[in-house]
Amino acid sequence: MEKKRVTLRDFIETNEGFLFSVVSYFPINNRYLAFLRYYPSRRGDRIRKNDKIRYKKVKSTDFSFSLLEKMKKHVFSYLGFKMQGVAFDEVKKVYKPEERIKEILFSENADDVERDVADIYEELGVKEIGVTGSVLVKLHDKTSDIDFCIYGYKNFEKARESVENFPLSERDLRRVYEKRKPSIPFKKFLFHEMRKKNRGVYNNRIFDILLVRKNPIKEEFYKIRRIGKVKIEVKVLDDSKAFDYPAEYIVEGDKNVYKVVSYTHTYVGQVFSGEKAIVKGYLEEVVSSLGKYRRVIVGTSREAWDEYIVLK
């Protein structure tokens, strides 16, 4: 395989044809941290555009771990936690969002989704951009949403300004709510989403913009001790990484928590500096290259059931 730098939001195809979404800027133990999104299946309802191979989309976090553990592949332990990842020698192909969008822009036989990608690209007004998710690996269908990667924080903020021109209706956000099934009432979800400016609708198709840092700072973890589930009240001191993956909020308040970290897109951009929030998640003590501190993790699974961040 041609050697490429692998980063957040890229996709990896393994030797057996599994498709993983990369969820970290940095590898661990000669593995790319990644989450299984699609797997080959004769009964799959997704058909890859270039080779007509059928795929199924992973239906839950638990299902993905169960499938991989049966194969005894792509699951490993890190500081006592079960993780998904692809070893360097298991990588068959890397899919790059910035390469895929160029392919779409110069395509002479684009489908409806790809034409919407090209149109939205023009409207967003940023050049350092890619497209990830199902469109990246050509497993989209006519109802698919679109996930754009915006490279660099300044570009991301510029794109957020453009997104304001494509506001979602309450009906649109009801569709998002039913898809993500967060553990908060719809009215709370609606309030938070309406002010984020990281999601829009074009031609009745919902699209997201996702920040990818150009020069991310690596935090080396030495020890993580999970204490248990908590529900606490905090004040947000710093929201400069509110739209990162994971989203991070520097806080003060209960249980000497220094940081709230969200690994689910539902709570990206959820609260801002100066605001008070109610947080439910897992309290952890961390020793890392940034020091020793306490944090609350929201999104220990993709579904983040009974975990949330909301304004007080």
C-alpha cells in the first residue's frame, strides 16, 4: 500500500474489506485508532459505487465490538480500556476526504448527492475541505447526509459563517434527533443545535461541517482511572476546543473536575465560555503529559446513552 499520513476523519479499508473511520490524529501501539462503520455482507443494503460490493452499516457500538471480537481482530486494550483500531500491517487502503472531494468536483457523471457536495462546497467558501462518511467510501444513497471536513480552525470558523445561510427547520432537526437518539428531551436538543452553526440543510439534504486541526497537540496518557458515573454542575472557562474531536471544555465546579470531554458529535459545540452546564458522564483521574487532573467523559459509546451536556 502507498504510504499516506493517516489523520482524523480519514477512512481505512482493512485486508478483509472492513471500513473504519479514523477517530484520532495519532496512532497508538502501531495501530490507527478507528471505529468500524461498514462491513461487507451479501445482505447489505449499501452498494459501493465503484465495485458493486454490498455493505452493511454498523448499527451500534456493542454490535461492532461483538463482530470484531468474534473475528479476534481490530480490538485491543489500552490503559485498561477496550478500544478499536487497525494495525499498520492490516491496512489495505486509506481514503482521504480531500482527495474524494476533488474527484467529485471534476466528475462528469456525479450522482445527486455528489452534485449537492459540489454545490455546498462552492457556498461554504473555503478551499481546504474534504468529504467524509458514506460519500468518502462511495456507499452513500440518495437519502444520505453529507459530512464535510474543514481543515484548520480559521477555515472552520469561516465555514460556520456560511452555514448560517442554510438554517435547519425544527423538522430537519427532528430527523437528526431521531437518528442520534440522545438522552435529552427534543426541546433541549433543538435549543442547543440551533445555535451551533455547524450543521445546515441544502436541497432538503442535511450536511455537517467537522473541524480537523492542521497541527494538533498530542497528549500522551500514562494512566487513566475511571471512578464512576456522575452528574455535576460546572462553569465553562474555555471553549476553544468545543468543536474538536474529542470536544473539550475547560471547567470549574464539582468534584475538582478540570475538563469535560465529549466523544460523541451530539455534544460538540454544546456550551460556551461563561455558561453553566449540567454534565452526566464518567468521572476519571488522568495522568498525562499535560499533568494530573480529573475529567468527565461524555460519549463512552457512540450512542452516549444516559450521558449528556446541557445548559443549566
